[in-house]
Amino acid sequence: MPVIAGSLFALHPRLDEVVRGVLSRNAVPGAVVAAVRGKDSFLGLYGKKSLNSGEPVTATTAFNIASNTKAFVTAALARLVSEKRVAWDDPVRLHLPDLRLYDEQASESLTLRDLCANRSGLRRGGLIELGADASTQTMDLLARVVHLRPMAPVGSRFTYLNAGYMAAAAIIARVAGCSFSDYLTRTLLSPLGMHHSAG
């Protein structure tokens, strides 16, 4: 598929203007916007990748993708499910035997499906209250969930929690026998030609 880099004006006369307006109103310094029409893909490059250096955004500028990483974790786990190396209804403790929730019944009943569907029963902000931050290592963070009182029984309702995906990534690494990043690169990013992305 040929990539037409530069302005999105070629795709639609107002698209370039709309994107610039959205970025300006939201004080976003730089972005890459991709669009596909038929067999052509269009790449709009906007603004600066660094306000300090003034370097412009390029087609290879890397951006954080925030919670979109959850889709990558789930896709990687789904691949292991399709290979019958794990099952969605496997208890998490089968793969992370040291993981403990607030009570033993919850610890035993939490499944891989619950992790990826945000059905752990734990509340979102709880880990911050336990002193977890961006520098906290995954297994150290997961060891703290035992102190979180649940909002609901496991599997009973949606309760958003990033740590569920951290646990899923740790399981992927154990089952695959390599780091989560290596597994994701080998099985998903590289086959898709995402050579400037990192897991």
C-alpha cells in the first residue's frame, strides 16, 4: 500500500484544517494522523516532537499510546490461547501462583478472562494509595494487590484496573519464555511492519 506523506489535504480539502484546529484547541504540540482510502494511505505530520529542541514530527516519531496498550496485551494473550498454551478461563494462579487478592476465594477464582475484561473486582486508584508509581516493578506492584479491598466479587462487574493487564503481560512472558516486549515484537509488531514500535 503506497503511503502519501505530508498534508491530508489530498484526502479531503478540510481534513488538514480540522486536524490543525483540534491540535491547537487542545494544546497538543505534535501528532501523526493516518488515514486510508482504497489502496492509498495518507500520513499527516503535524507540529513538533519536542518543544525544547523544536524538532518536527516525522513519520518515525514514537508516541506513547496510553491505554491502547491493553489491546496489544489482549491480542498477545489471544495468540497464546489460539495456540492452546493458555485458556481464557485458566485461573490466574495457575500461571502466577504467588498472586494473592484480598481473600482466598477471589485469589482462586480470578481468570485470564477477568484480567482482560477488567473484572477483578478491584478499584482503579487503589494501587496509588499503596505507594505504587511508574517506577514500581510489575511483580512488586502485583504483590501489593493483596491489600486492596474489593469493590465487587471477581467476575461480577467491570472495575477498571491497569494491574490486571500487568498481570496478563507477566503471564505471557512466563508462558512464552521471553520478555513480554520480545514476544509482542516477534508475534505482532514485526509481522505488521511496525518496526518503529516497541512493546
